[in-house]
Amino acid sequence: MKRLLSALLVAALLPITTATATATATATATAAPTKAPPDPVPVLNRAAVPLRTTEPGGSLRDLRPLSAMVGGARVVGVGEATHSSHEFFTLKHRVFRALVEQKGFTTFALEASWSTGLLLDRYVVTGTGDPREIMRREFQDAYRFWNVEEYLDLIEWMRSYNRTHTRKLRFVGDDLGYVGPATIDRVTAYAAKTRPAVVPELERLYAGIPADAEVARWTAQYWAKSQAERQRIATDAARAADLVRTLPAGPERVWAEQHAQVVWQVAKFFSFDVEDPAVLPQAMRFRDETMAANVAWWTRTTGGKVVLSAHNGHIAYKSSVPAEYPKLQGEFLRETLGRGYVNVGLSFDHGSFNAIDTADGKMRTFTVPSAPAGNTEHTLDRVRHDDYLLDLRNLPHATKSWLEVARPTRDIGTAYPWPDSQVALGDSYDLLIHLNEVSAARLR
């Protein structure tokens, strides 16, 4: 049972894995017209903006069009079509660097726990801590895919930037798969500073949450609890959050309230009975809504503009499996921020990635050939550039019918082999970056 629940959490936290093959293969899609639409490739050839490289170093001149397309957005969601390909991760680093230098962005938000984000943020801002050890300890279980050289390089670049700039770059985790001492200690520390008498009550309300700083052990300990106990912990966490709101007001309380809110978010997520197929969609909706709320809170509170890194299945505007993932982070952010949120889908034609083998549950490197005819990527890869950017919002009307039809599209999450998703690009993304080839990320 414990192994099953742990596997369920890994699947639940990185969403493409959990959709059933039947649901994925038969997701509702716009019916293809009986008459073949015009070939979009000639139009795409004219609209495509070639990319110089996917590596983060060197000139960023080729990304100036992307900066212009972003406009006045405060949050830019950048997706990925696999959870572990080198070029997707390095491209996100490069896009972040461009938006920092060209548009004044300051924050990199990752589909990782809030607690992990606090530790990595402290490192990039002050140099405190060892990012390698933080990543080893925090990026486990569902977050194993982030313990890679590419993200370490990004974090070290952020730290290097902060050494020589007064406007500091920040790192935040927006997810709810784990909450550790880094978060809870900040809540109790504020209480101890402003109203010490409530600290024992906060400690009592948080007593049911595992204190282990190793994510894999923490997760196993939490899932080992009965659902009734997990529900009680969620109730206690809500009471703790209410208690924090009664503490003396001020800028520090704003942060203490958010930390307490995150503790409740995690406890609430773990209170769902994820073994029940009828309940799983509720948990998934709660997760995406929560991640969106945390990003919106961050940009509202800090004033910083954010590059949000997550799977295509989070940053998009439309779910490819609405029966299991009813509403996505991108949908919630568009509702909250309006045009202040812009997203960038990522796709690829062929190459390699790391994923959990559905046959035996082990992490492996997989390689896929060029996408077959009928797939979205098959058309995208016929464009004259290997790697390029498209503004889907401003493509000529001749491509409209192609953009609005859902087609098989590679949408690889934690596990493989897995069926393609049915995705209509025009309904899902503002911008798209297509890569001809990807390679597996360098796991640490």
C-alpha cells in the first residue's frame, strides 16, 4: 500500500503520467474537417523566427523578438514536452537570461516545493548553503527530474549575477508535494518574534506533519498515515494559518501568512484520497489552482516579473485530458492576471529524455524517432529552421484551421512509454518554440 501511494504521488505531482491510456488516446478533440485544410508550412516558414542556439551563453540578439512578443506580461510560463531533456532546460535558462537582461524579469519559478524554493532562493541571493546538497536532498521522488546539471548551472548563474547587480534575481518553488522545516520554521519564528505565547499552539497544530528534511522519507511517512489522520492534519494546518492571520500586521506577517498558507496547501493536497478515481481530478485541480495562486502572490508581493517553468500540461490554457486534469495552472493565471500572463509551449521532433519505465518503474533514458505523419510535430519539423519561435496569436488566417484542430502531440511526463496527447496549439499556447532534436538531461 505504501509503495502504491508513493507511486500515486509521483504520478499526481507531474501530471502527464497519471492519465489513463484510454483517456489520453480518446480525449475530446475538434473533429478534423473532411476537406484537408491548406498546408500551413509555407505560412509557418515566413513567420518562424530562427534561434541561434538552445545553450544559455553568448549573444541573446535572436531572442529579442520573443521579448517583444512577451510585451507587458508579468508572468511568462515556459513549458516542456518532456520532463528531462537537456535542450528544454538550457533553453529555459536562456529565455530567463534574455528576459532578465531585456525586460527586467527577476524571478525563476519552478514546479518544485515552496520549501525547496526558499532554500535555493537564499543561496542565489546571499550565497548561504550548498546548492548541490539542497538539490540532492530536496529533488527526490516526484522532483527527481530536477536534480540535473542544467538546473545547477542555472542556479549558479543566478548566484553569479547577484554578486555584481543590486537588483537581485530570485528563485521560487510554487508546488505542494512537500513542506519542510524551511517553511514551518519561518511561521513559528514570526510568531515567536511578535506573540511568543502562540508558539506552543502552532507547534501542536503542526505536530502531525513529518519533520524529515529528506523528501523521499518525508513522503513515505506522510502516505503511511491513514486518510483520516491526513484530513485531521489538514484541518490543523488551516487552524494554524488562521492563527497566523491574528498576529501583528506588517510586511513580515505577509510572508508568515504565505508560509502558513503553503503548509495548509500541502496538507490539503495530501488529505485527498488519490486512490479514488472520482477524487483524483479534484486533487489535480487543487494543485494547479494552488501553483497559480503561489506565482500570482509572488509577483504581486515582490513586484518582480516571473519566468514560470513547468510542463506543457501546466502552463497551457486547455487540458488535453479534462476528465482527469479539469483546469490548468495556465488557465488560472490567465483568469488572475489577464494579459499579464503569456505562455510558451515547447515541442520537439525526435531525440532523447529521461523517464520512468512503465514496465518496471526504473528511471531510463528513452529515444524516439521523428514524429509520424499526422502528429503536430511532423508538420512543425517541416519548417525550414531546425529550432525556431512562433507567435501563434498573430499567424495569418490561413493557418487558423490547422491551429484549432487537436492532433496527436508528444506530451511526455514522468513515465514512458505513454500515448500522445490530443493538443490544439491555438487553444493551448500564445507562443511556441519547436526544436528539431533533444537529448537527455544530465542527471546528478
